[in-house]
Amino acid sequence: MRTTILAILIAAIGYTIYNSATAEDVTVLKVGDKAPNFTLVDLEGKDHKLSDYEGQGVFLNFWGTWCKPCAKEMPAMDRQYEVFSNEGVQVLAVNIAQSDFEVQSFADQYGLSFPVVIDKTKSVMTAYNIRPLPTTVLVNPEGNIQRIITGEMTEQDIEGFMEEIKPD
């Protein structure tokens, strides 16, 4: 019995050491870093490549339909998008791997006017090291990360953040 337990313990320790040694290095993004480029498709089938927005501020919001704080801030984001889109601030709402139907139903329910894209493989979520939802990454006109916000934002917060990334 002791031998069996010892063998299992040694196997578990060996597995842990192997996993630690071979794990991918996840780079944690921070303010000032170049925002990783990506291409995602919106609900109308149009490609959105982050680098295409260079020269504009990008309000990059990661969200899910099941996330209550996400749902609460979406109408405020849409109202502020209406104000700031003519001033060089774009919103990209990145849904995390939900079905087209779920996301389209949500967008229709809230009447969203900004582009809604789906990160079907979670590759963008991984590249940006997104953990809690909602998380918003502010990308300045030079393509660098200006600020990372986790958690729900008020409309006043959203307005201030859009003002912050507005081109001069």
C-alpha cells in the first residue's frame, strides 16, 4: 500500500515539474506595451483588424452575454460611441467564444451600433491575458495600451476613458 501511494506521489510530482518546465510563457501586457494585433469577424461578416484603427483610439471591451456587469455597461458604451465615433474613437466589443445566435440576440436586444466581434478560439483573450469579464483595454492612437480596466464601468467612466484615447 505504501509503495502504491509513494508511486502515485512521485508521478504527481514528476507531472507537476514537467508541466512547469514546458509551460508556455504568457506575457502579461501592461500600460505602454504595443497592443497585440488581431483580426476578428463581426456579426455582419466584416473583418476588423486592430492595426486598421491606427491613428484612432480603440475602446476594446471583452465581454460575455451571461455577464451581468457587461450587460449593464453596454447601453452606456453605445451612447458614448455615438458621441466619440465622430471624434476618432472606435469601440470593438469582443465576445468570448459564444455562438453567433447568442451574441446577435444580445446585440439586437440592446440595439448596439458599434462593431461586435466574436473571439471563437479565445486567441485574442489569451494574447491580452484577459481574466475577469468585463475587461476593457484602451488603445491609444499610436497603437499602445493606455489603460486596462477590469470590472463594470459607469457612463461617466466610459466618457472619461474615451476622452483619454481621443486623437489630438
